[in-house]
Amino acid sequence: MTALVLEIDPWNRSNHLAVPYPTNFHPATAADVRAWQEKALTLERRWLFSFVGAARPGSNKTVRAQILQQCGASSRCGMFRCKKGSECEAAPGAMMRIFESSSFCLQPRGDTTTRRSTFDAVLAGCIPVFFHPDSAYTQYADHIPAEPERWSVLIMHTDVTDRNVSIEETLAKIPPAAVKAMREEVIRLIPSLVYADPRSTRVDFKDALDIAVDVVLDRVAKRRRGDVGGR
């Protein structure tokens, strides 16, 4: 049996398949998706990077603490800071406005390795910046490109906590042509990361659930053939 989960248990990968977190966008047709993508391509990005989230109690040496410090000190960073995570979830419009105005969206680990806001950022056409490979690359391999650099940036969490890197300087060094190509790739990913409106009888594109079902059926076929080592 394969269970569809939002985050894979690293000790039980064979029986689980990670699927994208649901967003607030549930298109009914491919035309709805295209209209959204066209909008995302034309948005004005006033911020180089942004962070949406709450502070965490404890050490000021954590990745999140360093992000808050660096973002707060930068005139090129937009920030929507919540007192707690539930406040962010209660203000999806404000979150999306920040994402839609940013070239890069910082995605540190949250209460667990992954974050729903990663998918909100992608929906806004904002290039995600991860600080650990397990935040996306090892989780959603069936839904995202095999080459992470095509659509995202990885800054290792240890470099941030050891204060070896400036997030702003790292992102500012990426050539504009590369940023444009990455944004276009992010926006191309949108259909495979959203869930179609379940009420629609006109769905004519493959969404996140369709991809997950294909993967599960492929696993079943391989097991029937005796290829137990196959994914």
C-alpha cells in the first residue's frame, strides 16, 4: 500500500508518496491555469527577496533567526511577519501580495522539513530559496524537475547559521537572464503542483493528484512484475 502524504517519513519512503500542499487556487480548466500563468509572468517584482513567517523561540543562531535579521536589515527584502504560524495562514491575501512582488521567496524549514508556503510562492511565480535539500528536492521528486537549479536556489542552512553568506548578496549575483529563466520554469510547474477544482467536469490538464496516481499505478505494476526495488 502507498499512502499519499504531505511530507515523507525518511524512515518509511517505500510506502509513502509526498504530494504538494494544497493552495487556494483550484483551476477548473487548462485555460484557468494559462490565465494564472500569464498573470504571474507579468507581475512587477519590487523586492529582490522576501520572507513570510513567524519567529521561533530560542536561539538567535537558527536559520529563521538569521533570515529575520538579514531581511530586516535589507531595503531589498519584503517581509510579512506573523506572531505565530496560524496568523500567516489566516491572511492568505497578504502573503500572496508579498510573494507576487518578490523575485525570490525564502523557505526555511518550519515546524517540519517542508512548508506549505513553498507552493504558495510557486503559485505567485516567486523562485523558492531553500536551506535544506529535504525541504523539496527529496520530497516531491515526481512533481518537480530533477535539476533543482532550473527553478530554485539552495543556500545551505549551515552557511547561514555560521554567518558565512549574505542571502542578499548571493541572490543579487544571479544574472537577470538566469532569474528570468528560473521564474519561467517556476511558472511552468504550476499545473503539476495544484489540485483541480473537484466540482469541475471540464478538467483538461494533469494536476498534482493525477501525477501522484500515475506514480502509484507505476509502483503497483513494478511490484507485480517483481521489481520490488523500483520506485
